[in-house]
Amino acid sequence: MTADRDPGLQPERTRLAWRRTTLTATVVALLAGRQALHSGATPAALVAVALSALAWLGFLLVAHRRVSVLGVARPEQFAPRGALTAALCTVALAVFAAVMLF
């Protein structure tokens, strides 16, 4: 016997979690840009900002695809490739933000 998936609030909570995480990534990318401009736009800071923006766009793409999939009654399982991409983008944002502090 297989258990049926709960079509209740769980997909909505997951969508909201993805949106919160995307908002957090957006704030981190914007603060990274602000920090780079505030500390004087050195070439290293500009590269870090560009890489942060690229990581943010990657995360945004993965999050948008996942939120779109969660809109159906039986969403597809999250692909390992998507999970890996989201994790790598998150770690990259953290690393680029740390690089800009030093």
C-alpha cells in the first residue's frame, strides 16, 4: 500500500519557503553590491559582485522552476541536479560576500 500525498498546506508552505529563501538571496546580493560600491569599486570587488549576481540569477531560476512545479496536485520530485544547483548558488553567495569583507 502506498500512502497518498497530502495535497493540503504542505505545497503552500514549500512555495513560501522557496520565496523567503529567494528574498534572502536577493538581499545578500544587493548588500554585496552595496558593500563593493561603498568600499571603492576595486576590480576584485566588481568581480565578486558580478559573480554574486550570477549566483543569484542561478538560484532565482531554480527557485522559479520549483515554485512553478509545486502548483499542481502531484508535483514532480525535486531533481538532484536542481537541489545541487540551489546549494551551490547559496554557498557561492556566502563565499562571495565573505570575500568582499576582506
